[in-house]
Amino acid sequence: TDEFAKVISNQKDAPIVIPPKAYAEIYFNEQINFDPKDYSVRLDLRSSRGRLGLSLDSMLVKESEEGKYVSLINNNPNPIVLYGQSKFGQLFFYPYDIEKSDGYIVTDPEEAALIASNICVGDFEMYGPYVLLTVGDKVMKFKKNIGPIDTVKKRAKEEMYDTYGTLDGVILSPRESVICQLYPQLKLPSEIGLQILHYVPAVHSGFGGVGPDPNMLLIDNHSVNAGWVDPGYEGFVTAHPIRRKFRDRLYKGKPIALGLIYKYDQGVEVPYGSEVLGSHYQGSKGSVSRS
């Protein structure tokens, strides 16, 4: 593989440069062993990494002789600099035996709507048991040719992004990296988490020419490249939609993602926003700005 790829060691704090549009395989520093008969496992990037324009090639945890790894693509028009053994992603374990679980995914539409009425600030809509998430007031795009984006160095927002209002729509080109504010605003208690689903399937009405079924949700196939909202989080959240083939137009109120509700048997001991965590994005307005 050395003939076709550059191999970089996992030495702590060693810089790892991922060029624009490049494919990379990143091996976990922590090699976790588990019996796949007991759990299904899914991986999400940390939100700070997805916000940079990195997107997973697959949410599946892959494995080779060297260990477990994840494959991803840099959709940013600029190089991204990661560092060896830095925080990168998170694994979600789903036990097949429900009795081993400390909570459950809310699948009953009435229960989900009741919970949503308590966690959504302002107006909201449901699609079955899912919270319907729509494009908010603004979309941010990375500027080109600004040099490597170093994940340990701070740069001014104005230096890195152009911000666009969504009333007239914002064009999203294939493989373009953007940050999209979502509605509604959220306020999660310590016992509720929200998973923003990566992929939303298109629903077609068939070839009869009678128009779409009003009970069906019509969303183009795409990846929103967003993940987990922690219990205790308050503020707007973002998605980072990636078009694979054809361009799209993002306009205010457009359905773009679904929120899946998790309810735990008891609240987490240290919810997001706790002083000990240093939760920088608590109270976010749905951009890269920290509160």
C-alpha cells in the first residue's frame, strides 16, 4: 500500500495533514475489543471534526491486521491538520439484549411528540417519531486558498468562512463543505439525547403522475454529516450536508434531517454545559461561534 498511499505514524501530537478531497484511513489509538454477537457498533465523528468538512465514508467500524479504523474524506477546499492521539470520534454500542440497555430509542409517535414539546424551543414539526429538522437562517461556506486549517490553532471566523442568508436559497455543490444552522432550537434535559440521522432517504410516489403522497416525506438523498446532541445541550445545532452527485439549494424551512430521540432511565451525571466539561458550544447560535 505504500506505493499508493502515504503512511503517517500515530505518534502523540504528530501532525497529520489531509489534503483537500483526499481519502484517509485513520486507525484508532484505543483498540476496543467486543463481541459482535452482543452489540452493534456505530461511529460518529466529533462535531468539531465534522464541522471542518470531514465526512465518514462509512459509519461502520472497519478492521485489518493493524487494528480497527475508520475511512473518511476531506470535503474542505483547504488541507486539514489533525494530530496523533487527539480526540477524533465516538463509538455507540447498541446491545441486542434490551435488558442490558440503560434506556431506549423512542419509536412511539405520541411519546416522541410529547418529549419534543419539552425539548424544542418555539415551533416544531414531527415526522412519525422523528423531530423534523429544517434549514435555519444561515449557511456558512469555507473560503478557498486560506492555507492549512490546524485543529489546535484558532482563526477568526471572518478569515475562514463566508456567511449567507437562506431566504433566497444557497446553492450547495457536490462535495462542497458547508455549515448549516438547523431549526428548531433545542434544550435537552439530562435524560434525553438526540441523534441527527446521517442519511435521509428519498420517497418517490411512483410513475403514475398523480403527485407525491402527502403523508410521505420527500427529501433528496444526501448525507447531513452530523451526529449526536448531548443531554444537557441548549442552543441551535448544525448539520454539514454533503451532496454526492448533483447540486442542491438550501433555503429557510427546507426539511434536511431527522432527529431520533433517546430516553435514558436516569439522567447523566455530568450533562453538557456542566462547568467541569468546559462546554464551549453551549448556547450556540448555530454557527462556528462559541458561546
